[in-house]
Amino acid sequence: MNLPKHLLPTTVVGSYPQPDWLLDRAMLSKSVPRVRMQSMWRIPDAQLEEAQDDATIVAIRDMERAGIDIVTDGEIRRESYSNRFATALDGIDSDNPAIITSQSGLQTPVPRVVGPIKRTRPIELRDMEFLRRNTDRAAKITLPGPFTMSQQAKNEHYEDDEEMAMAFAAAVNAEARDLQKAGADVIQLDEPWVRNNPELARRYAVKAINRALEGITVTTVVHICFGYAAVVPGSTKPSGYSFLSELADSNAQQISIEAAQPRLDLGVLKDLSNKSILVGVLDLGDPEIEPVSVVADRIRNALKHVAPERLVVAPDCGMKYMPRATAFGKLKAMCDAAAKVRAEIG
């Protein structure tokens, strides 16, 4: 399968809402877990994989029905975008977590790095094989980025955090190579934490990203955002990125940004003229399904700053915290808006 040839292809950032029969969504709404939270799943272990498979097919079909060109597996098997991969690596102790306190005083249990980080087995390979078997559309799979994972763990082994981030990058790279062989058309690294510590990110985030993407020949994306709308209210989001232009030096062909909820001034994209851009045109903090006309205006605004052949249309962020009917309605409005603008530009 190859990527769609038409202008303004549509995609999702990664996650889609998990059904309430599969996962306790009230428990999910309280956090973005860094360690494993098996208690979140409603299905007994013996039947959990089959149940996750069934829910994944529902997510894929929803994306296809909405008109999405580049689909994902909805990250249905994950408690969060990063913890499933990070906690499956050797050298990680998530059974005895450390506690990290954020600037706002929020305490979060995080994995401790107690030995050399190594990927000893595939982690998302079956997810990618299942996705490839169940859609004939272009398929994207996401991985947590090495810088972000290094910021979500307590280093008790490496000389410094850069050495730890590069070890995470090697593990991500080994996984990405397997996902590429399994038929991924797009591989995306989620790196939202570059905004939390831009000074540290400037020192080694791009170096770690490039190590993670070494030898990957399919389309690659780096996604950055200000956090899930359900967890980080729009009123607290900045109006600009503290780490963005630096990604021009990354090996990723595409950069994915949140733009709708923070009302981002897209003039910042001039620094990324060598990249294709996934522009977020769905505000996931808005509980209403935006009218097609509103989403179309956001796409037209993006086209003032990005050539149509370099623009991919997407939501701001992952959709897992939203009601499923709302997520589907928003995706349908986005796909209809993309089709409308596509017709206008020929």
C-alpha cells in the first residue's frame, strides 16, 4: 500500500476512543499513565487480546467510514500513547515506580531505569500486522519518541539523561525497522515533551530522533503538541511552540502540530519549509462537532503558509479521551472539509 496521491490527504494523530466495555473510561480520564495500569481493562486477561482486536476493527472501520485516507489501529491496546512500549523494555522497573512531581504539584508514578535499556522482543509488531490485514488504506503506526520517554522515566543507571535518551532511541529504531517490514506506510514518533524542557531538547532531542529513524525508508513523522485537551485545558496552552524550528534538522519528512485549540499563528511554519506538515484542524477541547465550514476555513488558513502538496489534514492530537460519537463526527467533518477545499484548489 502506498500513500494517497491526491492533495490534502487526511489522517489521525494516533489514538481513537476505546469502548467503555473494554476499558474503564472514568479511570482513564484521571491520568495519562506512565507505568502499567492493568486495572483499567474491564476484560479478563485470557480474553483481553481478542477483545482488543475486536475494538481495533471497530476503530479502523470508523476511520474508513469517516473518510480517513491514512488510518491507524486507534492505539486501542494502549493505556497511554507511551507506557506500553516504554515498560516492555529491558532495564525498566515499572513495578516499583519513582514519583515525579510536576511544576503544578501533580505527582505521577514513572518507570525507573535500573539497567541498560534494551528491546529484546517486538512490542507493536502484532498491532501493525493486524492493522495491515484489516485495511486496504494507507496505514500509520505510532511510537513514543526517545526524548519524551527519557523525560517520563527516572534515570538510576545512565551517566546522564542524554545517554539514556540515546538508549531509548536505539530501542525505538529496532522496533521501527520491524514495523516497516510489517507494512507500515507511515511511522510516527510522538515527542510532546520537547515543549516541556526546550533547553534540554535543543541539546539532544533531534540527535535522538534521528537515531530512532535511522534506516527507515517509509514516510516518517514527528508529532508535537501541548497535551490532551481533556488533561490540559485550552486556557493554559501557550500560543506558540518553544521547540519547533529545530525539527527542520530532523530526518523526519513530516512534522505534526496542534494548531486549532491553541489558535496557533501558522507563520511559524516558515522555518519548516523543508517538511510536510500535519496541521491540526480539529479542536479536541471543543465538545461540539465543528461545522464543515469552520474546519474548511482552518485548512484554507493553513494553505496560506504551507503549499497544498506539503499539507496533511489531521486532528490536533489523539482522540482517546473523547466520546466515540463525537470523535467520529469530528473526523467526518474534517474529511468533508478536506474534500471541499481540495475541489476548490483543483
